Amino acid sequence: MTTALTQGLERIPDQLGYLVISDGAVLASSGELENDERSAAVLSELVGTACGLRLQRGLEPPFKRLSVVFGEHSLLVTVSGQKLFVVKRQNREPRARECVRIGGGGGDPK
């Protein structure tokens, strides 16, 4: 069920699931993160730790987004007000680059 809280999360390309967290509690979830209270607790603690890294004084968190990148997927955390929006997203395979030889006359370089 799409609500105003989650409609943007459901449209993110390559997303595998999402969590909406407030005060450590799961408000909404889907996909591979459905009802994943353990991940919600760990990510809430991670954000709390990151907020302790303040370089400037202020009430706002010192960042807007936090990315935790694994091999095949990433967890993308956005802080908005008192809520954490977490998306588990499939990492895209880097495109193979073709090496193109430029110049030369076709013989062995010496």
C-alpha cells in the first residue's frame, strides 16, 4: 500500500526494499527490509553515532544522507525531521570499458 510517507521510496530504481524509522520504531517497510526491526535498530544507532561527529554546532544533523555500500547492494539513509528513510538498493555492475588503441600503423611498437 502506497502512502504519502512511502510513495517516493517505491519509485527508486533498483530498490530491493525500504524502511521508514522514527525513534527506533519501524513505521513502514517493504521488500527485503519488511519488518526488519534489527536493521532498523542498527541503522538508528549508526545515524546516532554519525550525528556525534559534528564539526559545527547546531540542531540539524551534520549530514543529510548516509550510504553504507556492500558488494552487491547499498543501504541509503536519508534523515528528514525525526524520521530515517532507508532504501536497500542493488548496486549496478560497472560497465566494461573497451580499450581502444589509437594511432599506430599496425606494426609492433619498438
